Amino acid sequence: MKALRLFGPHDLRLVEEPRPVPLANEALLRVRAVTICHSDIHYYRDGRIGDTKSTAPLVLGHEFAGEVLQVPQAATHLHIGDLVAVEPAVSCGHCRECREGNPNICANLLFSGTPPLDGALREYITYRPEFCFPLPADFTPEEGALLEPLGVALYAWDLGHLRLAESVAIIGCGPIGLLLVQLARQAGAAHALAVEPLAYRRNMAAMWGGIPLIPDDNLENEASRITEGHGVDLAIETAGTLEGQEEAVRLVKRGGTVLLVGIPPEDRIDVTHHIARRKDLNIHVVRRMKHTYPRAITLVQRGMVELSPLITHSFPLAQAAEAFPIVSDYADEVIKAVITP
Ligand SMILES: [Zn+2]
Ligand SMILES: [Zn+2]
């Protein structure tokens, strides 16, 4: 089969290698769609995310859907030919955190496309069936792949505990930010401020009811005006920048909640301490997601969240390497690039 392997920063190569053979407790999937995420870009550009280094050559890709080709008999929820979305985080199920219901902070977590586990940018992949979620008949493989970032957005949304008619600021309108804008509308937010430097992304946020705002010197005044001087009840940072963290702390109300979802390349949290302290803020640094796939599927099935408009670019596996500089540079009005092996 063909696989795209990262040999070092900016060094992706299409290689030919044997098709993986499933273990007795694994399913075999034909990969149908992989969407590129900025955490893939971290590996592509820097060879690392935070303190996790890519031990080259690694197959990237953790947002994906595949077709079931082979399945262990015990996995009665899967059938040959099913299109499935795959939860990329493989939790152990028996550590203390897993037993307490928090697989997102599993002590033995493996993650698709993060060393040592190869990801999905290849034609075939083996996976444990309990992490595969069969999709309704009208789902596309692209939508299946995007259930992963939707899950991240949904988990963050849950943590915000926003009540009806309260206000939220979403800092950064990449894919997860845009999904949060959609969730804010569904959840009855009075105002969803969509802070984003790129005009085409602001326009997209506005399409889903976000109030587009440019992160300039006037941002705090604008947010204050919209919220009648109070600040937003909830601020969610999805930009993955230190500026975004600071904006979240500045836009939120006294006693409000800040969720840090983005992964900054500097690997630091950097906010003005006296602002956060005087506001008595609740700051939550979010680790991925848990238990979100069934609800994410329902949101899409019921038309409460749209995923297809996020796909702006599509490449076959042979041209997959072309997607990386586009996503990395925010070129060509990209939101999500999908690879269809
Ligand atoms: Zn991702
Ligand atoms: Zn565990």
C-alpha cells in the first residue's frame, strides 16, 4: 500500500509498504478521508508538539474515516462495508483516570499520528473496534473525519457551561472555532463574538451567526460595547497563540470562565496575571475530548452543525504533501484540507 511518511521537518515522502495485518482484537479499515489539523502541521514544521518529538519516519493523520474491511467476531457493532469515524485517542481502559471516566487524560494514552503510533495518511489502517463509530448512511467520509474536531469543540463547549442568552467570545476561527460558533448558536448564546484576523474566516463565522471582530486595539472596546460593559461570560481560545490567550482573559467578564483549547508553538500560557486575578477567573486548560462521538454524529445528522462548508481543499494521497504548506501558511483561503487515499 501507499503511505505518506514524515522523515523530518518539511520532508514528507510517499512510500510503498506492506498492508498492515490486524491483530485478533483489531479491525482492518480502508482509509477514505483524512483531514489535516494544525497539530499535524506542528510535526510537519517543527518535528514536535510541545515536548512530544516526532521520531521519524511517522505517518501523520488523526482526523479520519474509513471503510470496514475486516472485523473481529466479538465486535458486533461493526460490519464489513460500514463507514466509520475513528476516535484517534486510544485509551487503556484500566488506569485510574480511565476508570474514573476520563479517558482523555489516560496515563497510557496512544494517539494516532503521534509517536509511537502511525496515523491515517495511508491506504489501510488497523484499529481497535471500540474506537470505531459506524456512521449513518448519508454521511460522507469527509464528514466522518471532521467528527474529530467537532468532538474537540463539543467537549470544550460542555466545559463552558454557558446558559441560554449568555455571551461567548471565540478567539480564533479556524475549524474548531467555526464549529464552536455553530454550537454557540445551537446553544442559545445571546452573542457569539468571533475574533479572527483573516477576513475570509470572519465571513464564515458570520454565516453561522458569529459577530466578526478583528483582533486590533479596538477589540476590548467592541466586546465591551456588545456586552453592555460586562465582558463575555465565557471566552474560548482556539487560535493557539499567546495573543489569543491574553485576549480571552481581557474579553471575559469578572468571575467568568476562560477555556484554553489552542496549542501555542511557544508551549507556554502567557496572560497578564493581575487581570486574571482581579477578575477571579476560572481558567481551564482543555485536554482534547471524551465521550463525544455519539452526540457529534447526532448534531450532524440533525442538521444542527454543518461540516461540509469547512472543506475547502481536497487531494488524493499521491498529492497529499501539497496540502501541508497550504494549511501551514493559511494560503488560498484554506479552512480544512482533506486527503482521500
Ligand atoms: Zn486535530
Ligand atoms: Zn487509561
